[in-house]
Amino acid sequence: MTTPRTPTDDAPTVHSLDSAVLGTDDDPLALDARSPVGTYALVFDAPAVTVEVGALGDHRLSAGAYVYVGSAFGTGGLRRVRRHRRVAAGDHDARHWHVDYLGGSPAVDLARVVCVTDRDVECAVATDLASSLGAAGVDGFGSSDCSCDAHLARGDSVETAVPLVEEAFQSKM
């Protein structure tokens, strides 16, 4: 289900989706048939766990919600989110990005996807979330191609993190 949040009729919609709807008939982005570009956040629910994150090495994560912010402006656009969901579900083994290591951990659940099409707000949203959630994830995580400290932030729970993620996106529209 999507939770559209639009302050005006001409502003883009911030989609807040249960990851299970991606690529189904209930997907408002129709990612099975089209490839819009945009910025996305993946909200994970994690217990205390150690995750090996490629070249970043092993990282002990405390329990909570982990929010990864990324963008998809190349070939395939936001269909990349479906790939991340397949990794999180254990249906795809290849690890290309830092987030694949987090999402691919069997102990971690992908709880929510928040995204907006046609807007590159990746670094702005990641910076806002690091501030509003108040806890960094893994230094350097997801930010090897920009000057941000990380594109992963940690919150206490999915229930408290999701509204902050939606708000961070909405503030950039």
C-alpha cells in the first residue's frame, strides 16, 4: 500500500510502500512494466547482528531500524529496488552494493521502501536522516561516490523511523 504525501498538486508523490507490493498489481510505480528514475530509502528491521559489508569489513550492528538512502538514475531506474528486495528475500545472491550485504543478512528484514520519482535528493535525504534519527549506521556505507559520511542511518524502530524518512523526502519536494 502506498501512502501518498503531496502538499500541492504539482509536487511529486512520496511513495511509502510495503516491500511486498513492488512489481505486483498493487505497485503504484508499476516497476514490473516501467523503469522510472528517482531516489529511494530502504528501511530494514534488524536485531543485534554482525554483518560483513564487502570491503568495509565486519560491522556489529545494534538492534533497530536501519535506513539506507540510494538513487537510481541509470538503466533500469527504480527497478533496482526490486533487486534489493530479492536480495533481502534470499532470492538473489549477488552482492554489488553495500546495502546488499545488510539486506542479504538472513536476520534482517526489509520492512519499507520510501521513494520519489524524477528527483535526485539522495545526499540531502541521507544527511537529514543522519541528523533526525540521531545515530549513524556504518561510516562510509553507501557513500563511496559522494562526500557524505554515510548513506545509512540507524533509528530505534521501524515504527519511529518510517515517518522520519517520509518527512525527510517530503521536505525536499
